[in-house]
Amino acid sequence: MTKKSTPKLKTNLHAIFGTDPRLEEEGAWVEVNGFYGLKIKVRRMRSATATKAYERIILEMFGEGKLRRPSDLSSDQSLEIIKRQLAEAILVDWVNLRDSETGEEIPYSAEVARELMEIGDFREFVFQAASERDSFREQHDKEAEGN
């Protein structure tokens, strides 16, 4: 006996909350500063890649089965985890990041991304951009690319 397939539900909630899964996983461009033309490409915080990175970082820092609940973490440890997750899995590219002395463009690298996570307000910006659903709506990405 075959089960009838139910048509996929489409509601106004889908239109309001819908995001592009491809952008969530591959990254979406977000404008940091229009004057400088600085943009970053971020992956969604809850993407599969970000989740796997978080789990890997926890294992590297604490080993298998050592961390039982979030209260086992100190605030310094929590901050280190988020900095690593942002640098290793969330911030995936940028354009127009420049050396303030020479004006030379700095190409994307994981090493530079790790160093940038030491800038608290930038770290917060990346975290918020990667958490906001609007960052991963298809139209938003097309607008950011066009700027």
C-alpha cells in the first residue's frame, strides 16, 4: 500500500521566515561599511558546517565526554569557542579588507579571520549577521552583491 503524498504547505509564514538553504550553508554577503566597500561573507550560525565545527572545537578543547553541560564552561572558554567557530566556520570570505597603513587589500585566510575575531565589536557584528534570517534571504544577498 502506498501512502498519498501531501502537497507541501505554503503560507505567508513561509514567505516571512523563508531563507535560502544554499546561502545558509555556503554563505551570504553582508555589507560591513559602504564607504569602504567592505563586505563579509558569512555562513548561518545554525548551518550544518557551523554545528560540526562547534562539535569539533569542543572535542579538541575538552575531549570526548568531558563537557556535560554549558555551566561546565568558564566565560573565557565560552569566548574562545565562539571566536574559533566564527573564524573557522562562519566568516568565509571578505572583499575590500585593507591594511590601514599601506592600503593593500588583505586576501581572505583562516589565519587572518582568527586574528580579526580579537576585535570584539567586529566579532559581535559577524555573530549577529550569521544569526539574522534576513542575511540569508535570497533577495538580500542579491542586493548586497550588487552594491
